[in-house]
Amino acid sequence: MQIIHHGGIFGVTGSCHELVISDNAAILIDCGLLQGNDGAGGKRFPFIDFPLDRVKGLVLTHVHIDHCGRIPHLLGAGFQGPIWCSEASALLLPLVLEDAVKVGITRDEHLIARFLNAVKKRLVPLPYDRWHQLGSWDGRSASLRLQQAGHILGSAYVEVSVSPASQAEQTGTVNGTRGDTVVVFSGDLGAPFTPLLPDPKPPERADILVLESTYGDRQHEGREQRRERLCRVIVRALENRGALLVPAFSIGRTQELLYEIEDLISRHRTEEAAAGLPWDDLEIIVDSPLALSVTRVYDRLRRLWDEEALETVAQNRHPLSFEQMTVIESHADHRATVEYLRKTARPCIVIAAGGMCAGGRIVNYLKALMPDPRTDILFVGYQAAGTPGREILEAAKQKWETGGRPSIDLDGGTYPLRAAVHTISGYSAHADQRDLVEFVEGITVPPKTIRLVHGEEEARTALAGVLAEKGYQVE
């Protein structure tokens, strides 16, 4: 077997890995879009530049755009195989791809409907923790199992078992026995104790482990520390009497933030967040039609929530839909809200689509409010190199160190950065170095080889060093 990487090896976006099972058979693990400067030479290529003749199907770990955003191009290149994914991902994927196609390819409703119909026909939803036979090719049989990854709703890490076809037929099993090889692709692993979702549990075995390394060089704060920092940032922003802007991915990050903010309001309901502004009167603006659709799916699939979240619901609380929320759907309402906040600087929290500020409705909020010193910006997710989000973080650091007056290039214009900038990495929904190492150490039959992907060079190098010290063979 061979693993070929078509993205997600030199950076944190564009994940796409080809597991070659035989000369005439391979499967893809993810097919994501590159963002910022990720990729060889900093180039962005959304197209499929590798042959599909032997590709029998696509396994999707989750529906973030950096793991699924090249699917339109995959189908355009002639891919006709199945798309295996979790049951929740099968519900979410059409929503995500419809939004992505409208933003990046076409707004022709007829073409979009044809594309989504083609995607839905290829979807094969799979339950967690059950082996599924993929097929037999050239004397080899392959099977697949998905396990909860705790990253976003529906996220999974992937176990692929490959064995001689005759062996699988004789044993009557789909996952092979002693003669098989088990390859595990981590996808994106969630951090322990995140809101809503259960923690990921390591597999029993991984002969070859393809492991993400996004935060391989650092450790997150604990849940209580994160919540306390979130509270302090909110209070500071409200004391400034300006808006707190939170660029967030529509799937995962938005729902986790809503959960934590509802919890803060519930805990401090009778107190003032700032002078004259009770927590109970705090307005949270959610400006993302996709986030609204995704949140409805989250609510439908409460059976996948963790025990803490279910206990919250049992208390007759609604962590993803509460009275302090204002949801913005239409583009006209979005424009009106941006202009209203620009004129009034009304104290509020704005969670808007565009986690790395490279697109989405957050861009208009930044252009209008970033020059206002009363504004605060909070980053809760990873900002890839070459994205406006990374530029804002680096400019804020330079401003703090040198007292300069940086400007940010956004949407073809240049805007002064006078807002305060904050980060809370623990809400990134990615495991940190300690979590990744514990995941590896928790594998009962340890991996013979670990290949690190989905991380910038410093993160991959740091994680590789820690794993090598523990005796693992790291590529």
C-alpha cells in the first residue's frame, strides 16, 4: 500500500489523501479546499490535478471546507464513486457545498440543484463504530469504520482495514484478521471537554497512523480557563461600549460559542456585564445563514450530544437558541446591521461567518468596525498563513510591540486596525499537543509508523520530536 497526499501535508488546509490499495484501486480520504498560502510553493489550486482512474470512492472525515471544498471539482473531473461519511455529515454536506458553490463558483440555481442532486446520490451514510465492506480489488479486500472524532458534529476518524480477499471470505468478516493492515486517518481530532460533543477515543489498532498536527507545538487552556477568558473578553468589549466581532466557522465553532455564551448568561443572569448592561440584556448577533441551517441540524441530532449538553436541555434551557440571540438571514438585513453598528457602536457580540476572514459576512463587519477603537475582535480558531485573519493577528502583535498604526488589506481595500485583538485557542476544536500524544499512546496495538499532516512546519516538527522521544517512528 501507498499513501499519496494531494493537499494538507504542508499546511492546515486542503486535506486530501489517497490510500492506494492495489495497482487498480485507491480511495480518497477527504478532498478539501486550500486557503491562504497553504500548499506547495504557497499556490492555491482548487482543481483536481491527479488521475482518478483507480479511485473507487471518497471517505469524508467531516464537512469543514478545508476537508470537503474540492468535491465540486472532483465531480467535475469525472469522479463517479460513492462518498462514505457519517450520518450527520451526510445531512450537513449538501448545506456546506451549496453555500460554497454560491460563493465560489456560480449562483445559477439550476446548476446548483443538479450538482447537489449528484452529490446526494453518491452519499453513503455510515453509523459510527461499525465495519463496512468497501470492496475487493486485485486480490485485496478493504473495509472501513468511522469513529467519533469530537471535532464538529459528524466528524470522524477513519479506520481502513486491508487484507487478502480470500481471508475476508473465509472468515466471514469485513475487517480482516491477523493478516490485515489497518491504516488510521485522524481527520481533525477535537479537544477533550469541548461543549456538545463526546471526547474522541483512540482505536484499538493502527499499523499506520496519519495524524493531524495543527496544534502540535502548543497546549490549550483548560475548559474553565477558556470560559473565564471568554467572559473577560466579553466584559472588556462591553465596557468599551463597542461591538465584539467573532469570526467563526459556521459549523462547530459557532455552536460551541453559543453554548458557552448561553451558559455565561445563565450563570450571571442577575449581574451586570458592564455598567448599565445586565447579562440578561446582552445581544448576540449570529450573521450566517449557513450557521443557522447547521444549528438546526445540531438540534435535530441531540442524540449525538454529550451528557453535559443533554443535562442542560433537561433544565429547560436552549443552548443553541435563546432569547438574547438575533439571527440575521437576508443580505439586506446583513448590510443594514453592519451600517447600524458602524453608526451607533452598539455594545453586542457579533458571530459572523468567515473563520479566517478570507470571505463571508465577517469581512463587512471588519471593514466597518475595525477602524473604531471601541471594537474588539476575538479569534477562536486557527488562522492559516496568508489569510486576513493571520494578518490581523500579526498586525495586532506588531502594534502592541512597537506602538505602530497597522492597516489591513480586505476585499480590495486597506483599513486601519484600531480595534483590540484577542485569541482563545482552546475554542479551536482541535486537539493540542498533549491531546494528540495521549491519542497515540491510547492505541492498544501501537502504530508502526506515524505520518504527520495538517500542520505548519513548526507544529509538525515539535510534535514529531515529542513522539520520537517516546519511541514512535515518525515520518
